[in-house]
Amino acid sequence: MKVVFVADLKNPSTSGRQRLWALKQCGIDVSVITTEDYPSVFGKWAYYIARIFKRPRLMRNARLLEQAILDISKQVKPEIIWLEWPRQLSINLINELKKIEPRPFLISFQDDNPWGKRTNDLWLWREYLKIVPLFDLHLVKRESDIVHLSALGAKACRLWRHGIYSPIFHPSIEPVEIEYPVSFVGTCMDGREKLIGFLLENKIPIHVFGHHWNRRSDLPQRFPANFHPPVEGENYAEVIRKSQICIGLVSHSNLDEWTMRTYEVPGCARLLLAERTPYHQLLFVENEDAILFSNIEECRKILMGLLSDKNRCLAMGRVAYERFTNHHYKLEDSMQELLDFLKQTL
């Protein structure tokens, strides 16, 4: 099977790069177009100009990007064209792709949420919402996405289940000394500073890695030893492996029930302390392979108990890794499940 895969791949651990890897692991012949190879003529001002005019296509050189997608698709004649976050593509391009013979199967993948609480970002979805009916399949993260897309005329939708991306997120080969009793890797958003501040004020030794903490809170000034620059790729995985407990917070503004950390922490055989959501309750066996909390006081109490029991934390992390592996929660397993479905559909 041949696939043309279009995505932003600049970050070494970006989810698009992970899905590309999984496709290749499943033996798929993939032709790749990386959208960052088509920068906007407005350079570093592209996002701001696009936001002012509410035209997401201005963030890339959309004309050249679309021509490249069309050219490679005509050349390769793939069974599938997989477009990640196709927010800058036009109706004309999608219609031209559908004219290719034999007709390719068009997949839109997006795990963000145009219907969430980030109202300042609504303009980003302006073009995407117009092309929803033109795709053969939408891969999405939430049941609510399916409801909204169906109302816009989507032909078919399917929930995407992520998985462990083992090239980066794997247990350490050699013993690793625990450097961070508790860690959180993520952006300061959705009121996360309230939880982190509460834990620090209650003497919980949590270390935070991420964007915008200085800009959106005073915590780095009050607790400078506990805040660190953002980490990506192997450096991010190393932080997980050097942590006794890893906190997992979902994006409430996106109405999420799970995040990449839901899989990344078990992938490194470390203990995940995550928010209690329906998805997490289905995925984990609570108090065996993860621990869940519903509010900041419960989180604090759990941490007070766990910090004095390092061996229990490490043992639960190993149980999580073994269960995820045995239950086929690796990324290539999820991709193979999707491909088996597509082979029956095409």
C-alpha cells in the first residue's frame, strides 16, 4: 500500500512524526511532504498577519504546498492521502486530488478541538470546516468530534487511539538515578498554575518543564529551583525516566480526556499520576498501573503517600509498561489496527 503523508514534522517528538514512523513500521510505502518546507512569505510575522486577517493559509506558502501535494500524488498514485491538521488547504486542492485515477482515499487527521473553549483560535479552523465533507475519513480524538463533524457533512469518522512511541519512550537500559521526585512536563495553561502552586506551597518537590510559566505565573520567581526550560524528544523522555512520579494533566480548554503523556509515561516504565477522566478510567487499572485524582487536595494527599514509597512507584511503572505492551498499546499496534480497517474499506 502506498500513502502520501502530509504533516508538520519539525519537532522530534511531534505526534505527526510518530504516526509517520508507525506507518513505516507497518510496511507502508510512504511519500512525505513536510509542511514547514513551505514557509510563508511573511516570515516570522506570518502567524500574526494570518490572525489579523483571519486567514490560516497565510501561515504557509499555501500555493506551493498545495502544488507539491498535487504533484507527488499524481506521480505516486497512492491508495491513501493522509493530511494532518489540514487547516491551510483549499477546497480546490481536495477536489483536484479526488480527480486522480485511481481515486485515492482521503484521510484528515486532527486531534485538536475546533469546538473547545479556545475561542481565540476559532479563525484557525476557518478553511478546515469548509472541506470537512470532502474527506473519506476523519481520524479524531473525541466522541464529540464525531458529532460535530457529522453535523458538517463528514462521510465517516473514527476515533484514533494513540500508543507508545518506542523509539523515544522506552524503559532505560541501564539503571537510572531518580533526580526528580515529582515532575510535570507541559505548558502553563488551563489554570495549571493553581495545582502546581498548591503543591509547591505544600512542600511537594515537583519539577516543572515547559513554556509560558514565567509569563503566565509568578511561580518561577517564587520557586526558581523547581522550574526548568522546555524539553523535547530524547531529553523529554529522559526527564520521565529520572522521575519517581510523573503528573499528567489534560487540556481542559480542549475538552481532552487523555494526552500524549498518557502513553509516554507508561512507555518509560514510570508511574503516572493523572487526572481522573472516563478515558483514563478505562485505560488503567487504578492503583495498579496508574493513580488517578479528581482535585488538587486529592493530588496532594496521594503524593504525600507516594513520595515515601519509591519502590512502589517504580513497581507500578513497570506494571504499566508490561500491561501496555501485552495489551498492544504500542503505536504500531494502533496503526496496524487502523490499516486492517482501511484494507476492508478500500
